Amino acid sequence: MKKTLLIALSLGVAVGAASTSALAVDPEMDRQQVLNFFTAKNPKIAHKEYINGAYIYDADKKAQWEAAEEFPPYLDDIDAGEAEWNKHQTIYEKCFGSDVSKVRVKYPYFDDAANKVVTLEGSINKCRTDAGLKAYKTGKGKLAQVSAYLGYNARGQIINVKIESEGARKAYEAGRAVFTQVRGQLGLSCAKCHAYNAGRKARSNIMSPFLGHPTHFPVYRAKSQSLHTLEGRYVGCMKNMRATPFKPQSAEFKNLEFFEAYVSNGLEINAPGYRE
Amino acid sequence: MMNSKMKQLLTALAISTAVVAAPISTVQAAEKGASTIEQGKKLAFSKSKGNCLACHMAGDGTMPGNIGPALIAMKLRYPDKQKLFDKVWGKPETRTVPNSMMPQFGQNGILSDDEINKIVDYIYTL
């Protein structure tokens, strides 16, 4: 089982590197292999637990975290997100509809006409600029707060990203390549930390499985005492890899998010999350 | 992105300028103050240099990661010290583990040969 993914993921690398995409990736088969890989790694961890990141690997840390989640520090951010939504309610409702519980679960999706992935945070900013408002700063701040408000209202719903066209399949494959390719001075890839070595420790930080990454974003981090978006976290990890981060809402990041979200199909949205 | 050869060259240049620029007395003082083994330990533990503790248990280093094997009994396992240097430097023939997280410190210009030598001196004591 383990071998299958190792082969599958490293194939991704080889194909990407040679850029002669002879072997097309089948997203649903790929997703099943990811599930098999993590099941083989930790047979006792149920699929639905993968929404809780690195905490699934450490009972003590999980208990501390659950206690912290009783009075979570992100509540103020959710309130701020709601206030921000209400301030521009007419504009936002025109873009997203009037039911705030029905927004988050639609994203990310593949827009066949535009031939690209559309993310929630990209859409919030597009909605703003289309209406003549200034785009929010990416990564953290108001964008993360509005996203947290929408995530909070979608808690309990199930991620259900669809791939129904060749364009969408290619976006998945491209995101998967971003995930598996080695980059930066340290010679690392996302897969080395969040697939092959998930559950191991870098210094004292347990590395989370990538399965489930998108369910709990935006995430409030105790370390920085602020809420940040999934893309903000991608930027942070790329800096740690000593690689040049991609630009916010670049095709690379959007495809990466699409890949991580599709793999997480069937898992519950539990945004926003809280992390050390 | 600069390629690694270029980076190595720049690192090498920066180091040689530093050596040339430093007054001889400070160099001597530094050598007296810290043996190469202690310097190697500092380099190995420093987050911006070797950061070996991110992945390896090593000596009395606190909060080590467990991505790589513990650095213990190095002399026993690497009777040929050059082989240990080559492993840390990242010579292609030492890259035997697929998808390994072990960085190629020399190959990718993360550390200079001199720095790697000091680190190897240190881990050889473990």
C-alpha cells in the first residue's frame, strides 16, 4: 500500500521533471491511493479524523488543543469577519447569495469557461474589485476574517470538489506536481514533509498529513496570534523550504489548493482552526 | 533563482573576504576561544546553518526532530571520516534513500566545505 503512493507520487515528480506528460493522473484513483497510503501508515486513525491535522498523531497535544478550542481565540476574528460582511452586505450577497452557510462548500471549483481554478478567497477579492472596492491584503487580516466567518457557518458540511472535465483534471495534476516537486535550497517538497514524513517531528513540530489540510482553514496560530489563510500557510512553508513562494492566487497556488481539497473530499469542514 | 554553483561561489567568496578582512588578532582569538569541535557543534545546532536538530537527535541538543536517524556512534558507523563528510556534503553516491529529506549541504551551497568539516568533527565525537 505504502509503496503504491511512493511510486505514484514519485512518478508525478518524474513526469513533471521531464514535462512529457505521457501518464495522465486519474484524480479519483489518486485520491484512493492517498487514503490507502495514510491508512497503511496509521491503521487506527479513521478517515474522518484527518480534519484535525497534526493533532491526530499525539493524544496529549490533542487533549490540550481540545481544551483550547473551548474558548478559541479566533472568535473575535469570526465576529470581525461578520461585521465586515455586513458592512458590504449588498455587494457580497450579489456575488455569493444571501445564505452565508452555503458559500464555503462551493469552493474551490474549476471554471471551465475561464479554464482555471476559482478559490473562495480569490472570489471575495474579485467581488470587491468588481464593485469598486479595494482588494483585501492576502494571507491574513480582513480576507482571512471574512473567510473564517464563511467557514464557521459551513461547519459540518462535507467537502465535495468536482472534477468533470479535462481542464479540471489537468488542474489537479498541476497542483499535484506543485506538491511533489522538490524545490529550494534544502531540496524539499511538500510531499516529503506532509506525506512521507507526516507524523514525524521537525524539531518539536509534528508534521500534519496533507489529507484534510483545507478543512480547517483559515487557521489561528498561537505563535503569531493571528488568523491566516491556507495560501498564507503555503507561503510560510515555502519560505521554510528556502524556496521562492508563488504569488498569492497564482495558478500554482490555486491548483495546489484544488489538489489538496479534492483529496480531502468526504471530510467535514471545521474551519476556522486553532494551532500552536 | 541562482544556481547552486553560483551560490557556492558567492558563499566561498564571502568567506574568503571575511577571512582576509578580519584582523589576524581576532582570528587567533576565535581559534583560542572555541575549538573546531565546539564551532562544529554551534554550526550543527544553529537554525540558520546546519539545523541538524530539525531532523536528528544529536548529543545534548534540545527538542530534536525524528525525521532522520539519531546521530550516534558515528565513528563506529563511519570508520572512513571522508564518507561521513560526503554524506553531509550530499555527494550523489551517498544519496541512496528515495525521497530522503537529508539536504545536500555542500552540493546546494547551504554550508561551505569548511563549515561541513567542523560539523563532521563535532558529530564524529558522538
